[in-house]
Amino acid sequence: TDVGHYRCVAENDEGTAAKVVTLALQSAPTVTVAPGAVSVRAGQRVLLHCTVSGEPTPSVEWQQDGQPLPEGPRAHILPNATLLLPAASLHDAGTYSCLAHNALGSAIAHVSLAVQGEPRRVRGSLVGVINGRELGVTSLDASVLEEPHSSAIAVQSSLGSVPPTLGPLMRVLVAILAPIYWSLARTSGDAQSGFLLSRGTFR
């Protein structure tokens, strides 16, 4: 290429003079981000790399969902234009854009960030009588996970240490004994949960 340093030298009987000139070709910015899509758990560190080129050297701005992203405790722009999120939260999920400007124009590149919540876990025990059969002390394990970008909440639960004699009853009364009903342990109007129908106790 023609870019580089040029030296002009002039000579005569009286001596020599020289001058060095640097030639730089100006160009509009180009931007790439990596990776193109990121999925992390809440609390994890996130690095979004932005590679920028152009002459004059472009200025760099990060945006979240089309709005300028201010620097602060939850977001830092490193000297190499990388965006650092020290501990991602559900509110950090969205589309991030790396925007570069110089005198010849601008360029933008996007990356999507999905943040999954940490499941909240609970462990309890159930005691009661089902159709005249002792339930004994049965263990309950449950987890609750909030889904990002929606109002949905996923609940997973399981029952353990169930006496073998109750197996046939549980197959018949699955609507009453399903672990999800034990986890929620609520009633609505005339509808009773398995928790109440079994005359049990819940911790």
C-alpha cells in the first residue's frame, strides 16, 4: 500500500536538507463483536469484545436495547473497547450494540445477551394419612426459576421416601399427590390441595 513514511531530500553545493512526511489513508469505521450471542447464569461475569478499525481512530460507545449504556458498578468499558459486566443480572439481558464514530462515518455491530436466573431451592418434609394409609415422613425437594423477559416462573419438585404401599394410591390420586401441589400447598374456593385432603403437615 501507499501508506507509510516518505522522506524528501534536497541537496546543493551548500548542503543537504531533509523532511519526513507520513501518509495515512483515512477510512470509515468497521466494527465486529464477539461472540454474537451469549447466555449466562445470573451472577456470572460477561465480556463482550468489540474490535474497531478506522482512520482517524474511532470513538466507541456501547448501547443496551438502543439506549446509551452508562458506565458504573454494573458496566465497564475497557481500554480495548471490550464491555465488562462484573455480575450479570436478569435486568442485563437484551441486545448490546457497539457503535463507532469518526469523521468519515459510523458503524455498529450487535450481540444478544440472555441471563438465566439462579434457581431457588427448598427442601421440606410431609407427614399425613392418605386414604387411611400412613404416609410416614416423606421428603420434598423443589426449585423455582424465574424466566427472563417473561412473567413465567418454572417450578420443579419431587417426592422421595414414599412407602411402597402407597404406590398404587399415588397412581390413582396423582392429581392430589403430584409434587407441584405439595410445593404450592394452596387452595382456591372449593378446590382443596393434596396437602389438605391428606390431613398432613407441611414444613
